[in-house]
Amino acid sequence: MSETLRFVDEDPRVRRLNAAKARSKSEGGEHVVYWCQMQRRPKDNAALAYAIEEANRLGVPCVVYEAIRPDYPYASDRLHAFVLEGIADMRAGLEARGVGYAFFLPRNKSDSRGVLKKLAARAALIVTDDYPTFVVATHLEKAAEIVDCALVAVDDCAVLPMALFPHEEYAARTIRPKVLRAQAEWLRPLHEPKVKLAAKARLEWPFDPLPANADLAALLASCTIDHDVTPVTDEFPGGAKAAHARLSGFVRRKLSGYIVDRNEPSRDGTSHLSPYLHWGMISARAVALAVDEAGRDDGVREQADSFLEQLLVRRGVAFNFARHNPQHTAYAGIPDWAKKTLAEHAHDERPELVTFDAMERAETPDPLWNAAQRELLRRGIIQNYPRMLWGKIPMLWSSPEEAHRRVTVLNDKYALDGRDPDGYTNIAWCFGKHDRPWPERAIYGKVRTMTSRSAMSKLDFDDYLAQR
Ligand SMILES: Cc1cc2nc3c(=O)[nH]c(=O)nc-3n(C[C@H](O)[C@H](O)[C@H](O)COP(=O)(O)OP(=O)(O)OC[C@H]3O[C@@H](n4cnc5c(N)ncnc54)[C@H](O)[C@@H]3O)c2cc1C
């Protein structure tokens, strides 16, 4: 096994989305386009590496097309700002590698019409990111129908390719042994191919590329998106550099206390890398390698393994659920036993009925839930333990179907890391997915119960409540 991760024939990361063959130079293929949808980083990016290798093989340059549309569900200043802040790192990193780069910011829906088709007309091949959920999964299907050049999706979502697990896994415990067996093969640094033919400094694009150093506030104001969901970039600046700085800070300061602190709301003991992982500003591989390396120090192994369990196994089973279960974003995606028991308790008396608006404004009868919701509104994240309570408690205030819908909407709308397999899977977990039946209780039936009262008796929420 070589030290770095290289592409092989029939590589499980590579999925051909149409039957077209790559166009040679003589057939009009001017460059290989990497259409960057999810893995927004200029290095350690398998789709980009594949695009560069194909460009080298075809004797053409590689160029990167990155965009963020204004018309996807929940597009807001918060999400746009995070992505736009990452452009400088993309530009600098790609130009240093000899890869052409342009960012397209359509201001409204009609601006973006036809761009991909025009890019395809001059491309030898388009390489893009494989991703199993939200708008990207649909973009991939639609793109395969409209482009007339070869279209390939490369999976760099988790450390292990999704294709290694061809069926829906029942639970973390069923995927864990498979992950552990394959881990050594996949947990290696990516081979970074060198560009043979650098892209021209000035390229022609079928849109106006965003100039360097454009004013962020003016850009946000010019887009038809939700301006009420405001940026959180003071605490979470977007971009690959910020992602790597957060990783090293976590490894240096927090990893050694991870097992206990990750569940201590007042200690904020997790990495908060999920926004960066979601937007691809850092690879799961880079995070896992850094933590694994730190785990070689005395006394940190157990902490590192506990972190890797989350990153490799829990995240792995989440991507597996999203890839194989078309209902993963919906209540219909929870297991039959959970649907049955929740239906049996659907008419149990609720302590109070709470509206969606009251939830969104963090004005429910539960102070702890409100604190978690305020954290989501202000920081764009919720810490690990309060997030589980935040997902479970709404079943007390409405039907379980409605509770599932509300939690999904709030998570997707406000969380920097929302709209992600981890989010949909963990919301489903709150309703019994990847879990087992527990002793039967009112309202929750056999679905695991979590209440603010029992959480507060076990854990210290004083600082958490005071800070929110
Ligand atoms: C109701 C609810 C909604 C959630 N929504 C999201 C979401 O939208 N996006 C999201 O990324 N996570 C979500 N999670 C899962 C989990 O809470 C977060 O992944 C984790 O808290 C992110 O914080 P961190 O990066 O500091 O995690 P760390 O503890 O530092 O873990 C590092 C990484 O491991 C992975 N990870 C950790 N815990 C889990 C888990 N339980 N399941 C899957 N992967 C995990 C994540 O990629 C995370 O970034 C949700 C959980 C619940 C209960």
C-alpha cells in the first residue's frame, strides 16, 4: 500500500453520471472543469485531484467553477457569508497550483440559467462532488441530463467512500466493524497531482466572475436571499484557513478532555468543525489524520478513538442513510417500530401545545430548550448534548410528525452545518433511527426519552443557561 491515497481503476469514489466520453483537444475539449459544489477547498480534495489527473492525461488545463445559488431552500446571509468568506482561500490555493478559478454569484434565480450547459460546451470533462442529499443530489441527476460532455462525480464526503457500503446499514454497530476493517486503507493523505499545463491567467467564463476583495456586505445585500438569518462569521469565519486553525486549536486545547467535555454543556468541549466539514472547507480525512496522530501521545489515545468513532462511524452511518434511504429527510424515514409506537401514543395528553413560531422565537415553556434554540439563532450551532434535547423535546408539543418537520426546518434554516446527512440522521435518531426500543413511556412510547429535568439533574447547565 502506498503512503498516499491514489486513484485506482474502478475506484469506489468515482461515479460516472452519463455515458459521454471525455472530449479530446481535437474534439473541442479545452479544459477539465471541476464544478465545486460541496468540497470548497483548494487542496486535499479528491474531486479536484481527479480533475487535475484527467486534465494532465488529456493534455489540457484544469479550471474550477464555484458558485452559490440564491434559490436553494434556506439560502440566507448566514450561509452565503460563510461560503463567500472562503473564496480568498480558494483563489489563492488554486492559483498557486496552476488551476484556473472563478466564483459565480447569481443574484437571483434567472441569473444562473444555462451556465452549466455553456461550461459543458467547451469542457473535455466536468468533474463534480458526489453528495447524497439536499439540492446537490438533485443537481447531479439534472446535470447528467443537460450536459453534453462526460460528467463524473467524485465522493470525498467522509473518510471512507460511500460505495464501500452498498446497502443501508441498520445501526452504528453494523457499520463499525466494516469501518474499522477498511480504515487503514483509506486513512492516508491524499496524493496531490502536480498540474502539467497551467491555466491561463485570464479565462473566458459564461458569467461575470466575482472580483477579488469584493465587499461582503454589499454582495449579500445584492442577493435575493433571507437577510433575517444573519452571518455568524465573527465566531465562525468561513474558509479553509479558518477550518485548519480550528482543527489545530481543538487538537492542542480540547482533544485531551474530549470524552467527558463533549457532553458537558458548560465546557463547549467539541471541535465545532461540523460547519467546515459540511461546506467542505476541510476534509474529514485531514481531521481524522490530525486526531489520529495526536492520539499517539501518551494518554490521548482513548480520547482520539472516541472522536474518531464520531467522525468515522457516526458520520459514516449518516452518509450511508442519506445515500440509501430516499426518505432520510422525512418522518417516513424512521423505523417501522418507532412509527408504530409513536402512533400508539399520538393521542397521549401533551403537557402543552406549542406553536412553530414560539419555537422559532425561543419562547417555549422549556428554558433549556429555549437556550439551545437561542444558541442556534445566535451562533448557528448547538452544542452536542443540548442538541439531542433540542431534537427530542418538541415531541411533547405536537404530533411526532409535526415535531420532526419543525426540528428539520429549524436545523436547516439556522444551522451552519444543517442540510447535511449528519443533521437528517440525528434528527431521525431522536425519533428512533439507529437506536433500539426502550421501556415504554407516555408520548415517546418506546423511543428513547430525554427530558430537560433529567438532563439538568445529571449535567451542569448553569453556565450554558447563563450564556444564552
Ligand atoms: C437534533 C440533532 C441535529 C443535528 N444536526 C446536525 C447537523 O445539521 N449537522 C451536523 O454535522 N451534525 C448534526 N448533528 C450531529 C452532532 O450533534 C454534530 O455533528 C456535532 O455536535 C457537531 O459538532 P462538532 O463538530 O463540535 O462535533 P465533534 O464532537 O467535534 O465531532 C467531530 C465531527 O464528528 C462528526 N459527528 C460528531 N457527532 C456526530 C453524530 N452524533 N452523528 C454524526 N456525526 C457526528 C461530525 O462530523 C463532527 O463535526 C445533530 C444532532 C442532533 C441530535
